[in-house]
Amino acid sequence: MNLSFGVKVLVVVICVLFSVIVAIVAGLISHSPGSAIGQAVLYGGGAFAGCLLLCLAVLSALGVL
């Protein structure tokens, strides 16, 4: 697939935004009342990194990037 640079940038931005949504949901799910919020932030950060790497790997394997 031969996409222009602008389209590729938009695809990466969509991946980042999707990963942010996954990180927020993961952080909210992992947070329990009465506990420190730092653990939930770290959990969300790990979910963000994992989701972004997975999205970019799949798009690279499909030939989009």
C-alpha cells in the first residue's frame, strides 16, 4: 500500500489516541478505592505502551506504515 506521508501521520495519531483510551480505561479499572493513584498510573502507562506497540506492529505487518 503506497500512502502519502500525511495519511501515515494521521494513522499513527489514530493509534496514539486509541492507546490513550485503552490506558485510561486500564488505569480506571486497576484503581481501587483507598489505594495510591501511582499504581493505577503505572498500570495505565504500561497498557498505553503495549497497545501502541501492538497497533504499530500490526500496521507495519499489513504494509500500511
